[in-house]
Amino acid sequence: MNQPIKHHYVPQFYLAGFTKADQKDSVFYVFDKVLRKTWESNPKATGFAKNFHRIENAAGGDEMVIEKKLAIFEGKWASILKEVIEQQRLPEGEAFEELMMFVAFMAARVPNVRNAIATFMGDVHKSMIQIWCSTPEGRSSLRKTLGRSGENMSDAEFDDFVRYAKGGEYDITLEQTFYVKQIFEIGIPLTELLKQRSWRLWSVARDAPDLICSDNPVVPSWIVPPASMLIPPAFGMRNTIVSVPLHRRLALVGAFDEGLPEKVLDSEGVAAFNSVTSHHANQIFSSEPASGEVSLTL
């Protein structure tokens, strides 16, 4: 049986809203900030990685069980998003909870998050290895651990291993299953956190340009920047706004405390919102080829 291998970390149904025809196979434009290149594409061919949600040693033997589960979720989220866009109104009750889950999982499953986790875990493991190698007791413990795993080394081989480990010129790689599990480990509690914010829909004025999307579309930012800009904004912090472009003509924003005002985004408002969307992105998706509002974000 054929298994899906193109796993979208940004859902196709969502990306469709950033094409002029609102269709998965319709054209939009990709602006790659890393490669500094632009090309024409469509939602089906964008925002995915091969086997991104595949897990090893899955219960029942289906390595694509998470990809298939996410597809079921996306069926619900697509219906809710369609209704929000058509009615220009936030849902209530269970539908609102599903909308928050959609936003949370979009935030949790993107490559930027996976890369951040990989960097953090790599640094932690390297630090542990450095500690083991820094004392005779640590080296003895490390050698016993290696021996139990079948790595029996001579004294010279172990000394070479310690020198290499101390150098830190290597990467720590964890199984992909660990990273896939983090989607749920992050997404489920983040859903509850997002529900505590007060949310608003901001529409785009008729004569204003379109909103853009990105490969990292859920962005927390400061309402009033703190004295120390070394502190990054986060989903659980007050004095922050979480912004999500839901469609090229509609944005979702949420804040704690008193919330945010109703707003219709004019051209300057769209430019400001697009700047926030693109700030932490590697790729930008736009209904229009390069324009002033988009090119400024590259």
C-alpha cells in the first residue's frame, strides 16, 4: 500500500487561502529568505518535508500513523477555518477550542521548532559528555557505559575518544520519533494556553494589499518592548500579542488582559503585520509576486 511521504508542516487547506483562487493547486509565490530566491509554486508543492511525521517502531507497525492522525485533525480544522473566513466571526464552544488547537499545532510542528529542539538537546548532551570527560571518575563511568553498549576500547582508543569528545566537533542526532512526539507534547498544553488569550479578527481594507503567510506562521511578539531586548517574547508571557494570518484578507490576533481592539488593516497595517509574519520565517508565501510590502521583509 502506498504511504504518504510529502508531509505538510503547514497544511495545504490553510495555504490555499494565500492564493487568489483559494485553491490548493492555485498559484502563489515563494520568497526564500535563506536562498534569497523567488519562485512560483502552489500549496500542494509547498510547506512540506519528506516523511516529516514518520515514526520508528510504531504500535501496529504503521510508521505513518501520526501523519494520518494529523490528516483527520486537519479535516476538522479546515471546516472551522472556512466558516471563520466566510462569516468573519470567531466560533464559540467546541469549535473555538478546535481553532485554538489548529493554531497551537501549527506553531508546534514547523521546522523552526524542531531545529530549536535539536539544537537544545544537542547542546545538553554535549555538555553532559564534557562533564563526564573532565574528571577521572567521569571518564571511568563513561567507559563502563560504552562497554555495556558493546563498545569495548583499548586504552589508546578510549583516550582518542575522550579527546574527540572534548573537542565538540560533532553533532548529536536523536531519533525522529522523539521530534514527532514533541508536536503533541507542545501542541496540547499550548492549546490550553492560547485559550486564555482574548482573540480578535482583523480584516484587510478593500484597497489594501494582501497579507502574506510563512513557514512559521504563528508568531508571538511584544506589545511594548521590554527594557532588555535579550528576552524573547513567548506564548505564555503577558504584554505579548500572538498573530496568525488566517487568510490573505483576514488575521487572527490574541493577547492577555484586556485584549485588543477591533481593527481593519489599511496598507500600513498590512505592511506592519506582514513584517511580523516574516520576521522568524525562512520562507514567505504571497498571493502576489514581489511587491513593496513583501520585498521589504526579505
